[in-house]
Amino acid sequence: MSHKGKETVCIRTKKVYDWVTRQVDVPLISLNNSELDEAFVCKLNGTGNFCDLLEENDIDVDTLTVNCYLSDAQGNRIDPKVDHKALLCQEIKQPGGRHDVDVTLPNGDEITLQKVKVLVKGHVVAELVDAVGNVVCRTCPIQWATAQTFILCAPEGTKLNCHISFFECDASLICTPEFNQLDISIVLCLEVQMEANVKLEIEARVCRPREEILEAVLCPVEKFPPQCPEIFPRTH
């Protein structure tokens, strides 16, 4: 066969039945009172709540920068694109299995998809940095979690494959007479695929995620019996 020719091959691989990506805003993490006092690990003189300790050690909260980053359970900084094992992303099993959902596509066609629930868990660390870049205090790893529901092509036999492709974290420390608390907000991009092992004879091209279907018919719609227009109502 000429080196310029093509041949058909049969391969065993994972077929992607569906693929979407979603921006997820994780519920705000707020630590106050005893939770705040126990969260930070640092050497400060004195006793009392954490904000009072900062003041007693002549540390002005307004001059501190609060950073946060994704970590493993031991507090080591991780890259979500590489360290998948440090994160948990798994399907939440539903009683009776995945539920079918009727969806109307933008072109008007109706299709039956499946409802897939996904649990994502990880850890984050916040640190206080002074004006010259020194870390004053750092928290223990703080666990976060989010549960998401997707409408996907997920027939029986397919398995979930998911990972985080982007992670952003913001944190702020509030020390006022009314509030002593640490707030952490997390935004991530979740890549979700439904896969199954198949044997394929293929010709291929690059594929990309589809646009996510955000709305589906979850509540039953009342259906009326069909009429008999040939006999009623009659037109004269």
C-alpha cells in the first residue's frame, strides 16, 4: 500500500457520548467565632479571638493581603489540571438510576436525555501576607464542596469522567466590632464527559464540548386526548 494511502482500523477506546463544560460558583465559605480562631496556624502572642491577637501583635488588618489557593488534604498547593487525585469528582447515585428527562432542542426537536448529579470536593488554604510579602498566618486546609446537576446523553453503561480545568479563589478577612470572619469565594470550570468502552472503525476529526442545555422539562405537562377533527367540531 502506498504511504499516501489510508487504511481503516478498528480500535478499542472510550467513546464520548456527551461533553459539556460549566462555570460553577461554589457556595461562599464563611468562618467566624471559634471556627476563625481555630482555622489559622501562626505564632501570635496573647490570648483571645484571632482579630484581637492580630491587634495585640501590632498587625494592622488593613495592610494585609489575603490570598487563597487550591490544596490537597495536607495543605500543599496543587494544580487542578495536573493533580486530579487531590480532588474528588464523582457521580451521585440516584435511587432507581439516572432519570430520563424530555428536552426540546432549539430547532424544535424533542429528545430524551438523562439527569446526572455530580459531587465535587476539594480543599483550599488562605494566607495573610504583609506589605513586604511575608506570610503572617496560614489556615489549615479548608474543605469545600458543590453538587451539580447536568442534563446529558448518559445511557446505561456510560460512566462519568470529570475534572476541573480552571480554578479561581478570592478571600477577605473582616475584623470589626460587628464581624470577625474569613470569607472565601471559589469559581471553577467543571469539564464533564459521559464515556463507555467501545470498538470502533473510525475516521476522525477534532471535537469540542457542546453548548450546555440549561433548561429541561422536569415537571409533568398536562396532555389532552387527541381530537377527531373529521367529525367534531364540524365546520359549515
